[in-house]
Amino acid sequence: MNSSNRHAEAAAIENLRRSIASDARLPANVFIGHWQAYRFFVSDNMFSQRFVAAVKLLLPIEGSKTVCIANLDRIEANRERGAVAFLDENSDANAYRMRMLDLDVGFVGRERFGSSSDVGSWCAYCENMGDAGVLAIRDVNLAARLEPALRVIWAKPFQSISDAASPDGASPFINLIPAWREGLSKNFR
């Protein structure tokens, strides 16, 4: 790996660390800093081949080189053993899916995960135990440009994805308990 790749990977991890509060959990807002738009998705989409396809669309739009996906509960202890993965324009979707199923990664253990790029204009967070994921975007204008990539993982505004009457309504969002529905709606405007 060349130094440019190592630098981009380090920047992606640093952006992730600076973007997600270590002690926050959904339905509270888990993001640190200023974010202008949020899109919600079913957390399993972050571990599927669809996420690789979405990343490949995100990279040129954002001007980034790499994206990290990290088990936030194991990011320090298991960096070398696989709890941090990186995706770029050449990533293989099937290899990514198989890696996410590895016990060292923690997906099977249903832990907390985050994802960010080396540029850091967006950040994703999910708690597998709750089946919910949220992607924060720093600039509302960028949100519109990222729409083709977000469609791949079915990431949509909370109001549309949580409304059972909407064609965009998605489980688990349409089945949220009232406290979670109110918390997500209030904390991610």
C-alpha cells in the first residue's frame, strides 16, 4: 500500500472519530458537529454488496479516495484483525460481504458501526441491535448530489421512510415504538 492510501485511510478513521459521539445512542443524535441533512436506512444495507455500490458512486461525487467502515465498539482493539475495513473504487462487493460476516468484525455480534470517507462530508452510523442506520451530510446541496448513491442503500428522509402510508415506508421504521419515532424525528431534523 502506498503512503497516499495510508494517509487517506487514516483521514477516514479520524473523520469517523470526530463525527460520532462515543457515548450517544439512537434515538439521540449521535453526530458531533454541524450536519445539514440526514438520511435513514435499514442497518443491514451497510453490510451488503449494495453498500459497496453506493460507495463507488459516492467517491467521485465527494472527491474522496477511500471509505472506512468500523466497529465502533472494537475500533482500537481489532484494527489489525478486521474491525476496520476500507472500500475504494476497486473494492469487490462479494469480498466485502464475506469480510463483514467474519466474527472479528462484529457484525454478527450486532454491535455499533460507523462509516466515513477521507474527505468527511458525510458519516453513517448504525446499531444493528435496533436495525436502524442514519447517514449525516454536512451540506444540504451535497445531499442532492449524493442522491443516486443514497438510493442504492435506500437511504431516505425520516418522514418518508417511517410513514407506513408512504411508498418509501420501510420496516423497521414503520414499526418504531412511539418513544423512538419521536426521538428520531426530533433529533434528526
